[in-house]
Amino acid sequence: MSGRALSRTFVTATVLLLLDAFTGILGFAGLMAFGAVLGGIPRALLAWQREDTSTARLRIARTGIYVAVGLLSIGAYSANESQGRGGELAPIRE
């Protein structure tokens, strides 16, 4: 796997997570995760079918990073809403 490619992926995911956190709107990182699943998994499967395992592993790793950041964003938003309501669990909504 290319360390440089994964480093760029971490930087992009971190910037979008911070943008999502400071705007207060649930969406940037969640949309990124959704797009990564829709676009990343089929591309990784096609690379795997072509027997290009290094590309397939890189694409799966990138998809995993984006999905993890999206879930982290949703969890942080939910925790923030819960704290704002005095500790009770709050449903995620916009």
C-alpha cells in the first residue's frame, strides 16, 4: 500500500471532519462516507477481479477511513446533542 496515498486520505478525512464539527451541520462527513461506500467498494471489487490486489487493498483502506470518519462525525454530533439536553439520549436529526 502506498503510504503517501493513505496520508492524503487521512488529511482529507480530518479536514472534512473538522469542517463538519465547526459548522454544526451533520452532513459533510456523512455524505463523504456514503459516497465512499457507493464508489469505493465497487471500484475495489473491480480491481480485485482484475487481480490487482495492491490497488484493491488501497481502495478498501481508503473506504474504511472515510466510513470511520463519517461514523465518528455522527457519534460526535449525537454526543453533543445529548449533552445539550442534560444527558438524555437524543435522536439524530437536522
